[in-house]
Amino acid sequence: MSQHVVVIGAVALGPKAACRFKRLEPDSKVTMVDGSDLISYGGCGIPYFVSGDVSDASQLQSTSFHMVRDVKFFHNVKDIDVLINTRVLSIDRKNKTVRLQNVVDQREEDLPYDQLVLGAGSLPKRLPIPGADLKGVFTVSNLNGAMAIKQGLADGAVEKAVVIGAGAIGLEMAEALADLWGIDTTVIARADQILSRIVSPNMAHMAQCHLEENDISVHLGEKVLKLEGTDRVEKVTTDKGVIDADMVIMAVGVAPNSELAKAAGLEVSANGAIVVNKWMQTSDPHIFAGGDCVEIPHLLTGKPGYFPSGSLANRQGRVIGTNLAGGNAKFEGAVGTFVIKVFEMSLASAGMSLKTAKAEGWDALSVFISQFDRAHFYPEKGLMYMELIVDRKTEKVLGVQGLGDMTDAVFARVNAVAAILKYGPTTADISNLELLYAPPFSAAMDILNALGNTAENVLREKIKLIDVDQFAEWWRDRDGSDAVFLDCRGWGNAKPFAEKYPDDWKSIPQDELKMRMDEVPRDKPLVLICNTGVRSYEAQLNLRQEGITNTYNLQGGMATVKKWGFDL
Amino acid sequence: MSQHVVVIGAVALGPKAACRFKRLEPDSKVTMVDGSDLISYGGCGIPYFVSGDVSDASQLQSTSFHMVRDVKFFHNVKDIDVLINTRVLSIDRKNKTVRLQNVVDQREEDLPYDQLVLGAGSLPKRLPIPGADLKGVFTVSNLNGAMAIKQGLADGAVEKAVVIGAGAIGLEMAEALADLWGIDTTVIARADQILSRIVSPNMAHMAQCHLEENDISVHLGEKVLKLEGTDRVEKVTTDKGVIDADMVIMAVGVAPNSELAKAAGLEVSANGAIVVNKWMQTSDPHIFAGGDCVEIPHLLTGKPGYFPSGSLANRQGRVIGTNLAGGNAKFEGAVGTFVIKVFEMSLASAGMSLKTAKAEGWDALSVFISQFDRAHFYPEKGLMYMELIVDRKTEKVLGVQGLGDMTDAVFARVNAVAAILKYGPTTADISNLELLYAPPFSAAMDILNALGNTAENVLREKIKLIDVDQFAEWWRDRDGSDAVFLDCRGWGNAKPFAEKYPDDWKSIPQDELKMRMDEVPRDKPLVLICNTGVRSYEAQLNLRQEGITNTYNLQGGMATVKKWGFDL
């Protein structure tokens, strides 16, 4: 039974759904419609195209075997018709037609469909501030926009850039501008941390330090009020000052592109996302939708979630393609995953941050540790910093985050937790998580296992912790507070601090602690310190055995303090 | 309530159990007993110590903060007594004592225990052949043995080495000898592939090619009959010839070290492994055991499995430590994981190989694909080769394998599957597996998702495949067989083959296939070829639409043929 499927939107989800369907029903007809002339490109590659890592826009549009996915490609290779430069004005669900308009000659026509796919993606938010439409002000929306940005850079007209927004796209664009083009770049965000809904304040702070080491200025808690310029943008005025800029990138998030669906009477959520069931069907069974324009179940909260992601879009596209052909494929939802390259570092997360988990009503806590990414005796290695978010009551794991070198080491750990999160693992499952082990790849007790162990220790109230930000605060306030900072490392490590701050910084190596117990102040809170938090944990147990329990183990140790950019 | 815990074996499991227990019950006493004078070392690091990557044996014995874990360390830092050079002669379960013998002065004594831990590990198998006890013949059993091997190498007395056995330890030792010491090294194995119970013949063949590229000779299907020499080993005689050797490493597997347990009447399996419950308790509730001397449930077969691994031993040690202190920690079992560095490549697996799965009674099949480890437009990337093993009936995933560059890319993918295997994922779960995505780390449709998709396509009988080994066989026999080899790549790629073999190798690029359908031979089996298997899959569907179904898609494409070492 041959049918005609119309696909609206020809990036990520649309082509995937179309191609999958055609593989299953080669005798049916597919027409894909897109408002632009550039289609089927890897939108997530835009920052790498802007930076120059990807030299040519056509590479983003190419298959892995170097064929450009243009109209001709879809026609010849996929037997799919594509109408480019074509807007969809409306959907007539009763008559099962879509009203099209050619954006070049304005010509309109009706296109009948048997089944329809909505894959219109998202639209970048634009701040409603004066000057937002000045020349030189861009959003990162599509490949045409990216080409305009790159042209501006190549013309040499840009010396100073401001990126508004410190989410993934904002940071990737900032790196693209600063790294390869050498542009004086400032990131401005209203939140008090970068990547605010994604990673913890401390993870964010560590990544921010690395951005700053790479000459990117980061302004947090700052609100952009207006953009000004005569011919083009020249300056950015915020509630804290004025910054010169030849280019402004607005990367303040995206919103689902669902106007068409709404106008057609399809169910759309309060947040503007199209509502679909697990077969990716809208409230009209003849219309499927997926990608950045829909909401899908959040597998941890059970509530609808919004996860704009090229990767999810591709997988949802395949599900839709299968179901268009009468299949029974399901898309259960997502836990939310994230990874970003920040110059020479990688930062990743899966599931919820502590803040999000608490906002969702969990009695959550997080533990933080640092550990080598390979056996500690293996010569080539780097430190990783990871955080696990767990629910106190059920001991369920709610999220994980990691920061490390620009290898796949952090990616590998967070990937493993991302994969199991939907199964509802507990801290014990993480303690015993079966991971691959050989010294060139991991430690016998992997950092994930250690995270599970630490979480369990904290949950059972065996240890009290402090975070690096609290540590910094206590240290700055050391004259006002009672706290004593007890360095549990060998004298060689402790010496510079103990000698510089004889009143505040005490050195007792952990292996000497039992013999030197009488030197430990019993009437003051003790902050226990070592390089990574392991020896200070041992010290904490040793002290408890002696009845000294007002102790706080510095999570992640001095390695984390350093990475966090705090100088004592 | 203070108690005395005796731990037999002071490597991996023993120290972990002892330290965990002491953290929970600091007032109790622990005595750890070991027959050697070197304890608590990372045994998996031995090949890297032999190679010189790890310069000093004490590094394997050190903590991550550079303290050597010797008797003094355990005493001062952990409050654990260690009796080194002490053999355990017997266990008197009734009186709860162990009979000890000092191996230096032969003095014997009884040591009472409240609870006992058996962590005696495994013993390397030694082939019962003439000359096995000659000087210069080693097993890789412990750090003392490794030091003897390294001393032999450092003395410069070794020019030619033979490694018997092509499992992980054999290959790691071969690399150690050949790479840094430049020794002419031969690996001999009875099986017809390396890593025979771990990875598929094709994965093994690809890794073997890489070993050979690095000047290691690999002899498969060869049986060692005897070792000969006057003062020390000089030659190795096999059923196929004689090989000169100044050093022989026997790495033919390990067996659980369970004699003591057996003699004490504890339940021991037919394979000689100590039987424990999920609390790691032996048949005597006062005696725990773990690590290389026990069997644990295989989480895929449900049967007992033997998984000697330093990583599992550590995690089991923690479980035992918790339970010694009255806790309720469980160790469910394992799915089996593996990763190895082979010069500039990494090879990994989780779960079962196709052969093992079939032997266990599954109607299993495997699919194989090659794909870049990052977005294909991202400049720095490498090809990965992965195989997924699934059950036809339930579509459950039984195992996964991967080969790629010496980054963590393969490690990251296999880790993610390893983590979920115990939850019983199906191919659909792999198709939709939520993994981290950003172009510097992965493709929008990760190789794992693609593997799930391919498996589903095969299961639903949408495509027929051939493996690279079958391809090689068909190609070699092309004069006798009817098969036509149809290259679906662009003419540039196909030309050298089409011109060299005009009768056998036909070029029709996939995007021209529909227009050139009349050129396709309809009466012969067609082997469809492209670079990675993606375009040839498309071609297969195009051909089927025209009624041409006697087609075989070459899994992994020419990239795999090349990696497999097959020259056309």
C-alpha cells in the first residue's frame, strides 16, 4: 500500500525519519519541506565550522562518505523529494494537506499527505532589548547564520566579541571565536555560574577557570540591557558596565518551533513543546513529531522534559520512520546528557544536577571526588573530577558529572552512568558497577566505583564533607571562624602552607596521626585536607576513633582547590 | 564488640577487605597473612613493570599518594598486622584457628580467628611438558616472578623470547618484551585465534595483524611439545617446528588457588573455585572468600562463572569488609568485561562472544560495523570496529566488542554496554541508548546506536551480511564460485579493483544504481561493498526493491578488510 508522507523540516529528525521510512517502504513517496536552501546538516557542528576546525560548510552537510546531502542527493540516492526555500503556512488536518509557500517567488500551493512529520526544530531565543537587530548581532540558529558569522570573521572586521549566554552553544561559540580567530571574547550570563542548569557550581567554576586561562572573560550575574551602534553593533551595555564589541552572539537558549502545530490545533504544552506519545505521535494520529519541537518523558522525574539535542532527534527520527511504515517502535524518553569540549578539557553530565534534583523535590546530596583516569602507576594519566548526585531516602542515583582532560576518559564514565540511569541504579550499583579494567584505561577501583563508595559512606553518616567553595569561604573567613585546617599529607606537601600560615594550617601526616593525636585541637572544627580527599578521609576515621567528630573532609582535596582556581 | 579477623592473601582482595573492615570497626583486630614478602601490589601492572613503563616495582605497591603499602604502612596507617613470608598450612574450622608456617625459619604456630577471609587468588597454569622447569622459563604469577623476568631482560641475556598463550597476559607480556626491549618475540597458541574465549575471530585477526605490524610473530593452532636447553632454555619444540628462545613466558591461564579451602572441607566447584553466596560467604558462615579463588554468578547465563580480575577482586573485597562488620552488602555477579592495549590500538569486550553464546545454547547472531569515533566532520577522528552479539528469539543483547585507536573511544562504548548488560537490554535499547553527544566526542548516531539498528535490521531479515573472513574466502575462491563483487563506492575508490579484476569486481556507485540497474547481474550472488558498509546497505535495499535479493552486504566494508590485513 503506497502512501505519501510529508516531512516538515529537513535537518536531523526529518531526513532520518524520511530515509528510515523509505528503507522500509520503498514504494511510498516522501516529500520533505524546508524553509531554507541548506538542509540536512549537522547543526551541532556549527561552532566547529565557525572556528575553522571544519573548513567548509559542505562538510557539515556531507555523509561520512563525502556526499553532500542536497536536493539531488535525496532524489537520486534516497528517492526523496525535497522542496527547499519552502515555508509551511498551515496544516489542514481535515483534508490532510499542508499549505506551502515558496519563499523566493511567494507562490503558494497545497500538498496532500497521508501521514505528516513535524521536525521543525527549535528557534533561538532573542533577548527583547534595544539593538538586538543591529548588524553584527547573531543567533546560532542555522547554517546560513553560521556562514554569515564566519564571513564576518573572515573579513577581519571583528576584534572584540561578546557572547550572551553561558550554555553549551555560548561556550562553544566563545571558544571558536577566541581560540582560532584570536578574538577578544567576553561571555556574559545572568546566572551566577556557567552551564547553570547542567552542572554544579563547583564544576562550572573549574571549567570557567579554564576558559579564563584561555583568555575568555566571563561575566556572571550580569544582565545585558542594550546593544548600541550606528552602522553595526559597537557596544554592549549591561547592569554593570559597558563592553565594546564588533560582534555579539546571542545564545540564550532555544524554544520549540511549534507555531504551526499550535495553529493546527495539535496538543502543545505550556512551554510550547508539541506533545507526543511514546510512538512519537501527536494528538493527531496521522501526524508525528520529534526532535527539538517536542517534549518527551524525563525518565527520572516521570514528567515531560524538553531535551533539544541532535542526537535524540536522530534516534527519534528512526522511531518515527519505523512507525510511519506501520511499525511499533517506541521512544521512552531521556535522562538528559551533556558533554562539551572546553579548550583542553572535557566536561560532561547525565541526569540531574543537585540543584535540579532538589527543585524536583528530592532530598538529594552530592559527593565529589578526584582520581586518576588510569591506574595510578601507569605513566600517562590525568586527574578526573567527578560528582554523583543521589537521593538520601532511596539511595537512588539521580545524576553524575565529570571534568577532566580532553581525552574520552570523562566521557567514558559519564556515558556508562547515562546508560544505566533509566534502570534506577542505587549507590550500591555504582559501587559495584562492572567496568572495563586494564591499567592503561582505568584503575582497579574506577572513579565511578569510588564515587558510589563515597556516597554510601556519606549516606550512612560515616563522614562529613565540605565542598571546595565552602572551603574557600572558610579559609577567607579564617580569622573570624574557629576552624583549623589540618593537612594530612606528607610534610613536603604541607610545608609551604604550614609555614606561611602557622596559626591556621596544621600539618600532621595521616600515617603519623595516631602517634600525634595529642597535637590535634579538640575544641575546634577541623577541616581535613590532602591532595585528593583519600588520606583526609582516613584521617577523619582515625580522629573519630579518638572521639574527635567535628571534622570536615575537603572533597576532591588540594587538586580540586587548584583546579578551582583558588590560591592560598 | 571487638573481634579478630584473619585475612589470607595480601594482594587486591585481602587488603581491600581488611581496610574496609577496619574503617567500619576500628576497634577490632585484623591480621593479614601472605606467603610472599611483597604484598598489596597491582598485579595487572606487571606487564607494564616488565616493559619499563613502570620503572620500579615499588610503584605497583604504592598508593596514589606515593606511600609504599608494606608491612609498616599497614601497621601505622591502617592498624593492620601483616605476617609476610607466612604460609597457611591448614584451617581448623572447628576451633577457628589457622596453622601458619614461616617460610624462612619453618616455624609453625596457630592463629585464632573470629572471622576468616580467603583471598589467595589464582595460580598460573604450567604446561606439563618436558623442560617446563628450565631456567629462563617463567610464569606471570607475582611481583617476585616479574622482578626475575625484568632482571633477566636487564642483564641483556635475552634476544629471543617465546610467549606460550595468547590471552590477555600473554599478549601484554609479548608487547612488553617486543616494544621496549626490542626482543624478537613469538606468541604461540593452541587455539586458532588470539584471545579465543573473549573476542570474535575477526576482531582477534585484526588485533593480530597489529601485533604482526609491530614485529611480533603469532603462531596459532600450534602445540608446544617441549622446552630444551642445557644450562637454561634454548629452544621451544612444537608440533610444527622448533623456535630458538632465551626466555619462555608461560601464560596459559590461571586456576583458582583453593587447596586450603578444599582441605578445610569448604564447598569448592568442579573447576576448583570456592563457592560463595552473594554476601561472599563460603559454605562456612565464618569464612568469606573472594577474588580469583571464587566463582560468582554469570549474570547472563545465570550459571556460576569464573572471572579472575583485579578490579572485581577489589570490589568484592569491599563487600566482604562491610559484611565482616555485620553489614549486608551483596555482590550479584558479573557479565565479564575485558580491555587491552595492543600497541597503538585498544580492544575491548563485555558479555559473551558469539561462540560462547552459542555454546551456552543461545540462537545468537552477531553484527559488525565500522564507524568514526567522533562526528565524521570533526577533524581529529579514528575508525572504530564494533560487534554486537544478540539472541534471535528475545532480541536480547548478549555481548559487545570493539577495536579502535589507543584512545578511550572504544573503552567508552564497551563500558556503557557493560554497565547495562545485567539489566537485559534488547537491540531496541541499544538503538535508543542515550549517550553523550558533542562532535568532538561522538556522532549524533553513535556507533552503539548504529549497531542496535543494524542488529534489528538483520533480525527482522531485512538484510543479509557476510563477514570479512567469509569475504576473503569467497574472494580467494572467486574462480570457483559464481559471486560477483559489486563496489558501491564512487569510481575513484572502485577503480583500482575494477580495473585489476574486470571479471570479478564491478563498479556501480550506489547513487547511480537505480539508473544502472540493467547492468546488475541477476543470476549470481552479489557481494556488496563500500568503505564501511553503509552505502552497500543502501544498495542492498535498492536492489531488493528491484527483486534482486541474492545479495550479501560486507560488514564493516573495505575499511575492515584493510584492518583485517587482507590484500586484494
